[in-house]
Amino acid sequence: MMAPMSTSDVRSKVSDEEWKLRVDLAACYRLVAHYKWDDLIFTHISARLPGTDHHFLINPYGMTFDEITASSLVKIDLDGRKLMDSPYEINPAGFTIHSAIHAAREDAKCVLHTHSLNGIAVSASKHGLLPLSQQSTFVLASLAYHDYEGIALRDDEKPRLVRDLGDKYFYMLRNHGLLTVGPTIADAFLAMYQFEAACTIQLRAQAASPELVEIDPKVLETATMMAKMVMRGGGGGFAWPAMLRKLDRIDPSFRD
């Protein structure tokens, strides 16, 4: 059994900036659990530490997302080595995708990966995400796909992961799940909220009727341009304070 991590011990060893990042990242894990996008103890959300190129925070392996706190997050480098004493380990195999994207994308301050049922279902669809909703227009404005190569354990897959993602912010991993990249934790979360909503709406629409009304390409083009403008500014910062207030009402222990 993992020993409990003292909040005061960690808080005294890190900067105010790092502590704020820890609180935001712990909140993001709790929100993923709250919206039921989690997969037991699997998948990751990683965040680059301020002022560094190759230092990150990630979840302790073995904890469910609704257990994670600011002090329990593990500080690691791109190779998954711990940079600060912690009783917790990480799942180094699961960090393959994250390390590849963080190393290649300077703007990838946060990488959020899920194995949600709706996301995987759409990722297994030949046509992928369809232009059926306003939410989908945000995603389609910056969406990339990567074909399934098995469990992401091999370093030789990293160049292909980076190549297929390119400069996009939404990433559909075929037969696997969803991933978002953001300049902040708030932006990556908001992007995933839109991604998940678009997938859920598509599945419900397909179940309701075989005849679907797709958004007109001309409208989609305009909406895509507007979505790119919004995505360039992130947008997550507007919703994030409300998300933190929601968590404080539910269970504020993510701040510990």
C-alpha cells in the first residue's frame, strides 16, 4: 500500500508557481473522473513545469483519478525518471505518447489522454468524427488521426505519433481513444470537453436515425475559421474558475 504524501512536505519544497500547477492538474484529474472519461487507473494527464523544457507532473500509478491530489503528483523527466522524492511510482509505458508530444511541441504544456467509451467508439468508425454539431466544428478545425499500432510501448512509434499530430490540438487515436494538447491545463480540459461532447452527440444521432443532417461545408468552413480564432486564444481560462468552484463544492481535497 502506498504511503500517504504530506501536503506540507511537498508544498515546502516547490515554488508557488509549481504548486499552482499541481492544484490545476489535480483538479483536471478530478474533473475527468467527474465526467466519467477515466479508465480505472489508466491513461494520463501530464503538465510541463514552468521554466523547464523536460520536467513534468503526472499521476501516481495505482491511484484512481478521483483520489489524486496536488501533493501526490509525481515530478519526472522525459524518460519518466522521478526528479523529487515520492513514495509513488508512475507507469513509464503509458508515458510514451505524452513524452513524444511534449518533446516535439513547445506549445504542448498539457497533454490530456482518455480511453472514454464514446471516444473509442467514434475512433473505431471508418469516417471518424462527422460534422454533426457545433461542438464538432471546434474539433474539426484542428483534428488529426493516428492509426492503431498496438499498446503504445515502443519508442519507435514516437516519430509517427508526432508526424500524425503535426500542429493540431485534437488527436483521435484509432481504436484507442482521444487526446488533446493545450498551452494550459484549462485549455486542454476545455478541448477534451468539446471532443467528448462531439463524439457523444454523434453516437446518439447515429442511434436515433440512419439519415443524418451534416453541417453544410460552407457553414463548416466559416465555423472552422472562427474555431481556429478561439483555439488560438485557448479559451479554457474563462471556464476554469467555474470548474474549480464546482470541485470545491464536491470535494476540495484535490488541493491537498
